[in-house]
Amino acid sequence: MNKKVNVNTLKNLKNSGEKFSVLTAYDYSTAKYIDEAGVDVVLIGDSLAMVALGYETTHNIGVEEMKIFTKAVAKGVSRALVITDMPFLSYHTDIPSAVKNCGEMIRAGANGVKIEGWSDYILEVVKRLVETGIPVMGHLGFTPQFLNTLGGYKIQGKTQEATEEILKQAKQLEAAGAFSIVLEMVPQESAKYITENISIPTISCGAGGYCDAQVLVSDDVFGKYSDFTPKFARKYGDMRALILECAKKFDQDVKSGKFPSENEVF
Ligand code: KIV
């Protein structure tokens, strides 16, 4: 399918029981290849703070940086839906600045934004964004921007009561206009229950196979980021090894005089 993916495409996929894929991207050429591969949604995740910029947590990245990466990724994508993750503090202080910051990402080339968490205030933000014409992906369960209040990287929704609470939040996000919801680090049975009880697609980030879609950080999938790999990520390649091999060969060729050759000079 070469038609540009939009929010309705994803809702229709859920209705017909077809899964879709989501991968993060942070630069032009990677985004281009991910799009070419047929991945349906490209997410400029704030995980880029850690995997691309080497920061300690996602708290360290701001709107201006996210905008630069959004521009690069959006230029590389022609088919997939491009979603920018709104960074910490970019939508939390007041509605006008939330709308402005999210609008900046649309101007930079995103087709929508992702925001974490749930509260009366967040529901109002979602409503106002949707009224402004900005599609919103929600994010529940483990929400990295709440790392300090959650007390660490902890699985969420482990009991029936906690699952009902996430379902309540998901239903309210849906009513506020969100077009999909990421469920992060939620037991698969809880994610199944939530997925079956809302009409918009759920996107699993370590929430098992019953969700309507799966998202992973591309650096984990490509085997590029080696500081930490979550249990739920699957490594499909070893880019770290490939980069090491190429860089070592180049280094040796330069030092031994094998590079450049006659064909590589003017
Ligand atoms: O920041 C990110 O990359 C994310 C996804 C993995 C869901 O939020």
C-alpha cells in the first residue's frame, strides 16, 4: 500500500483486525529506509534524548531539539504517519503553550503528536489540540516522563484494579479525541482487556501481542544502542558490530595508505 497513512487508516486497521507497525526514527536517512520498509507509523520518540543524544533520561530534551529531529524525519517519510513525541514540560504548564508547542511540530512536518499520561488537565489539552487540528496519540501505563513520581521503570496495571484504572483513562482519552494509545510495560492480559474495550488502536510498547500495533525504538531493533536493551525489545540486526567493523577497516586503510585509491581521487 503506497497511500499516505492517516489516523483513519489506523482505526480501519483495528476494525478489520489487522496489525500495524510503529518504529522510532531520529534522522532523515533512517526514516527514509523505515518508510521504504513499509512501517506504518514513524515516531520521533523523546527516547532520542537517550539513544541519539546520550542524555541520561527523556527529561533532558526540549521543544527546539525535537523540532530539528522532526524536520529531518518528516523529510525522509512519504507514506508513514509521522508522530512527534512532545517532550517533558512542553504541554504541562498551560493550554496555550501546549497548543503552540504541538503546533510547532506540525509546522516542522509531523502529522500528529504523542503526549504522556492522564489527568483532567491532559484531557483538556487533548481536546484543545484536536479542536486545533492536531491528531493526538496518548501514552499510558509506564510513562517515562513520570519516572521520578512512578519511582523507577516499573510494570503498570498488574492488578485488576490497576487495569480498570488504565482502561478508565484510555476511555477518557478516546472521548477527548485521541486517535490511538501507547500502552507501555503493561502485562499482556491487562493490555488485551484494554484493547478489547476501547475503539481506538492500542500500540504495545512491552504490552504483549494482543494490542493492535507494536512499537519499538529503532536503535534497539537495529542493534545500535548498546547501553541498555529492554526485555520486550527484539534485536533484528547488529549495527553496533557493523559500525565497528566499517570504522575499523577505514581506520586501518587510512593508516596503511590503502585509502584513497586511484579511483577515489580527482
Ligand atoms: O520515546 C519513545 O521512543 C517512545 C516509544 C518507544 C513509545 O515513547
